Amino acid sequence: MSNQLEKVRELIELRAKARLGGGEKAIEKQHAKGKYTARERIAQLLDEGSFEELDMFVEHRCTNFGQEQKHFLGDGVVTGYGTIEGRLVYVFAQDFTVFGGSLSETMSLKICKVMDKAMKMGAPVIGINDSGGARIQEGINALAGYAEIFQRNIMASGVIPQISGIFGHCAGGAVYSPALTDFTLMTEGSSYMFLTGPKVVKTVTGEDVTQEELGGASVHATKSGVTHFTAATEEEGLSTIRRLLGFLPQNNLEEAPILNCTDPIDRLEDSLNEIIPDSPNKPYDMYEIIGAIVDNGEFLEVQQDYAKNIIIGFARFNGQSVGVVANQPKFLAGVLDSNASRKGARFVRFCDAFNIPLVTLVDVPGFLPGTGQEYNGVILHGAKLLYAYGEATVPKVTVTLRKSYGGSHIVMSCKQLRGDMNYAWPTSEIAVMGGAGAVEVLYAKGAAEAADPAAFMAEKEAEYTKLFANPYNAAKYGYIDDVIEPRNTRFRIIRALQQLQTKKLLNPAKKHGNIPL
Ligand code: HXC
């Protein structure tokens, strides 16, 4: 064999060794837990055969605790680039088979390298987390490595989409990288995110809690709102990430891809002319409306189990990606509260950062009253949503279906928050407050003096409702651009979005605003 062939053979062997990560036994252990390895995950995430791995021969440099005896090619993370639906993406996947995927100085360098490339090329970064946290043997170098990653997460925010998949442990300060990214997905029953694990919790607070109860997927999907998506299996999780990317542009200077639309743009949806119940207190399901108006009923919901009184997610109109924000009358009557406001605000800001138009469907009775909300800072949280809509410069199309009262009317993308097209269904009630509350304020004295106070108040309420509980009062002032037939909503939204394609609006130059965090 020639010298050159010998060297090529050596390379092939080294590459094969690197691809085994922590070795066959560790891979078997990973599989026995029902989990895939880092490379298997990347292979499923990317278009077949598109992965180009980088830094396969990187090794850690630690000499503490006998680490100099233990080396694995590539260290604990697999990094590189590939495509999803033919579009460039950068990836890193922590390799649990190597020191439990724990973060070393060199791992951080590998991750930072792909993040830097992603920024230079203007392409999304996807990180798959499955790690025991900081490589304990490396001490402060591992911490510095995390900080380098966080700093890049912050710089990349609003420039390229950043997505985190949590497919195992993500604990301690490590949680802050996913938290800084745009979307987090957790697998059910096999992924955990917490700042301090159950043992430390027990020592510090005396609380007995399992990993699942403390930071499992369902906790973060329903209680904390930390995760945006959950998946029953790793396959489902990876396919959700692929689907999500289809709605997003590559970076903040591009538009999301426009798909060929197979759903007629002028499709009339007769059922919408009869969907609003006669009684204003009776709910209906906002999902039915979203499903009826978007392309082929396809809706990728974000945070579907958190603050269900507001619905957020991606859909398409005539092939164009949009962010949908809608009150859900079926849950807490669609009221805005602290969690719903925060959920909506972050989504609106994501869409605005990445040039994705906003379609807002309004049926909101107001903000949730009471000490629970006030003590929780609903004033600040509500202001976040208000701020997000007010600063957004992307096309904003709003359709009011039924209630739109008081402060919540303003917050939900009203005309004065630079709403571009504000439509209302004839069933809309756009007013400063509901009839019952209004007459309480206006006629308390009159009722006390009336022969039949109840009849007096009912008469006044009917008078108020007739005057204000409709869309025409707002339309009279131009606050509503048109009152539309419900069954025609899809077409009217598409027309509005077409009109707004060349919209140009710039906010005043500033370092950055001071959103009420
Ligand atoms: C070095 C680690 C490690 C770590 C795991 N390993 N975590 N090595 N540093 N942080 C190694 C284990 O020693 C083991 O090596 C292999 O990875 C697999 O781990 P197991 O424990 O056998 O796996 P499993 O039973 O599945 O348990 C997984 C685990 C557990 C729950 C994640 O490994 C664990 O509790 N790890 C420590 C978690 C932790 O406390 N991290 C905090 C670090 S401080 P061998 O050679 O036996 O196969 C921190 C601060 C970050 O993260 C701050 C950032 C700003």
C-alpha cells in the first residue's frame, strides 16, 4: 500500500472512531433508554445526506482528575451544517455518550464556531440538548464556555432564528441557552429543564419533588411556559422543528418562503356566518375559525397548553407565512391575563423581528380583574403585549369577531397601534366597557331613586348596548376600516396582506426601547 493510501485508510478509521462518540457500549446504553444518539438525531433532522460535520477531531484539553487519560474524538458535541427542505441550517447536538454530553471548553468552541458561521451566513441554528451540564472536571473553563454560548445567543437574537430541542437533561445555568433562543421543544417523559435538581431542592427547601414534577415537558408546557412545543417521541420532535422552520425566513433581512397555495383564496366559509352564539356569554371555539380561514386549515400552534385564553401560532394565507394571535372565548372567556399577555407579546415580537405579518383575531372581554392578577403585575405584563404590537412594523391585519372592550381593545392590535387593516364582523361589540358595568357607573343614583331599580337598569343597559355594542360606532370614526361578512374573512385577509406587501415603516433610531420586562 502506498504511503498516501495508508494515510487515507488511517483517516477513514479515525472518522469511523469519531462517529462512535463515547463507544459502542455508551451507544447501547443510550438506545436502551429509548433515545437516539447525537448523530442519529442530526440525520433525522436534516435532509438525507446533507449533513457536513465539522471539528470531528477536536479533543478536550483538560488534565484534571485523570482526564488526560480519557479522550474521545469530537468531544461531547456533534456540530456542522446541512439543509432542511433544501435551506441551509447550522446544528449542534450534544453527545450524551461522551462524558454525559457535559460541556467542556472545547465543546463550547465547537458550538460557538457553528453559531458564528450561522450569523455570517444568515441561517438558523438548531441546538439539540442532552447533557449533564458543565463538565465538572473542567471547572471554570466550562462555565466560561457556557457564557460564550449565551453571549452569541443574545447577539443572534432577532438576526437568525434559534431553535432548541431538549432531548435529555438540560440543567443548571445551561438552561439559559434554550431560554435565550426563539423556540424550545421538549420530549415528553425523557427531557428535563431545571436550575437546580431534585436533590438540591430537597436540601435547600425541604421539598420532595421528582425530576418530572420539577422540570418535565408537561410542567414547562402548562405551568411555566418555558417550552413552546412538546413531542411524544424524538422523531415527532425533530419533525416539528423541520415544520416550524418552513414558516420562518433564514434571517431578519429575508422573508419567509412563499409556498404554492392549493386552497382557493376566495373560498367562502358559510359556517362562519352562523358561528357566533346569540348569547354574548356563550363561547365558541376559536380553533374552528382559524381552521376555516387559513390555507388548508394548517396551523402550527405555539405554546398550545399554556395560557389557553390566547392562541398563537403560524399559518399561511395564499402561501404566505403569518403569525396568528387570537383570543380563545372557550377558555376563561378569552380574557387577557398576565400569562396570556406575556405569551402573546413574545410571539408578536418574534414575528416582527423576522418580517412575518400578524393576523389578529379579536374576541376579548377585557383584562382579568382581581388581586391575583394585580399582585402578579398584570399592568406590566399587559403593557408588554401593548408594547409589542405598538412597536411592530410588519403588516398587521386585525379582525374583530365579537367582544373588544376597553384596554384589551387597544392592546389587541387596534387602529391607533398602527394596525394596517382593521376589520370587524357585524357581531362585533367595540366599546369602552360592557353594558352591565357601564350602567352601574352611570346610573347607580338613578336606580336608587327609581320605582323599579331592576327594570330601570335593564332599560338603561339595553339603551347602552344598542348604542355601543356594535362595530358601526368604531367604523363611523374610521377606527374599523370595514365591516365584513364573516364567510368572506379568508379572502379579505388575503387581499389585505397582498396590499401590504410593500409596506415600509421604520421606528425612530434608538439603541433599543425599554419594554416593561
Ligand atoms: C462530567 C459527567 C457529567 C458532568 C454526567 N457525566 N454529567 N461528567 N461532568 N456534568 C458523566 C458521568 O460521570 C458518566 O460517566 C456519564 O456522563 C453518564 O452519566 P450517568 O450519570 O451514568 O447517566 P445517567 O444515569 O443517565 O444520569 C444522567 C444525569 C447525571 C442525571 C445527567 O449524569 C447527573 O446528574 N450528572 C450531573 C448533573 C449535574 O449536577 N450537573 C451540574 C454541573 S454544574 P461514565 O464515565 O461513568 O460513563 C453546571 C453549572 C452550569 O452545570 C452553569 C452554566 C452557566
